Amino acid sequence: MQENSLALKKLIEKSRYCVFFGGAGVSTESGIADFRSVDGLYQQKYIHPPEVMLSHTFYEKHPKNFFEFYKTKMIFPQAKPNMAHIKLAELEAKGKIKAVITQNIDGLHQMAGSNVVLELHGSVKRNYCELCHAFYSEAKILESNGIPRCSCGGKIKPDVVLYEEGLDSNITHQAIEHIRKADLLIVGGTSLIVYPAAGMLDYFKGENLVLINRTETSKDDKANYIFRENIGEIFSEI
């Protein structure tokens, strides 16, 4: 563990433009379940598969059922940043991490103090009325009974990318530009299965690609370094 942390520390110190790309595994040490592990969200039994209940079609046709699932399985108001979030924020403050690109929607990177955070799949922290576009926090969603409504009567939609919806083109462009500029790309807590997000790694042409994940990823053959430990444990030693 210490040997891997030391190797990563040296790579970061040497780097001129380091970018972090993370997935659900970054937040598991904060008590937020991932999707595809043995205890992940997709391994649990529901009336409909999670991919269906988190789709745009299901949101439109069955909003009450959507919000019942969403409030209990996608929002974790008590979750706090772990050492991975905290160390990444510290490294940004020191000018070493130029951007955090995340597939997570929990807002923990910002809570830890990171400023340049590109949320590919949106955030549970932001919610908007579909009619007047008024902003609401996650508290409004959690406190609501049934379908959350704005004072104007409109339905409040979480600012998260559902299945069947496209990524924000501006966020995508920024993420790709950071990856293109990077000489060190650290990828953590993701098996790189979800596209189009995972495809962004193809834009990396830098010196070192580091993968930190408990299981194999689709980019293992491209990596210069692969660490199989928990990402929070690796970063806690830096």
C-alpha cells in the first residue's frame, strides 16, 4: 500500500498537468453503494431493473415510482467526503490537480473543497422546476410526498442524466479538453463500462495513465500503473 502511494505521489509531483477521472468507487468509502459490485445497486432485486427506473421514459410515465426509488437509492444526505475527496481537493489547492472529472452525482468533491469539478452525470444537489426553472436543493426532493412540485405547479426534476438522456455538451467538451492536456491521468473507482463517459479516456495522449480500481477495467492494457487497493486508502498515504 505505502509503496503504491509513494509511486503515485512521485508521479503527481513530477506532473505538469494532472487530471483525475472518477466513478462510483470513489464514494463507496463514504457509505454510498456503487452499481456493479457484489453489493451494488444493480445486484439488488426490485420490481423493475434500476436501469429502467432511472430512465427518462420511466420518469415521464411513472414519476411517483421514480421518485420513490430515487429518494431512497440515489440521495445520501448524511454522506461525507472520504480521504480520496479530501486529498484531491488538497492537491488542487497546491496546483497539482487541474480538474476532477466525475461520473458521480453526490457532490462530495465540492463538499471536500474541489473547485474545478466536471460532473458528467449531473448532481442530486441541483433540482429545477420543468416549467419556471426555479432552483431547489435536494432537501425539497427528500421532504416531498410523491412527486415534488414547484410553487408554480411544475414538476421538479433532478439535474441528473437519466438513461436515454444525453450528456451536457459543454461539460463533455471541457472534460475532453482537460484530458487532452493532461500528462498524468488518474482514473479511480470505475470499471470504465459506462459510455460515453468511459470513451473520453481515448483522448488521453499523455505520459502516464494510472488506474486505481478493485477489479479489472476495460483500459488495463493501456495503463502504465494499476493499483487494486481502495482509492481512499491509496490517497490517504499521500
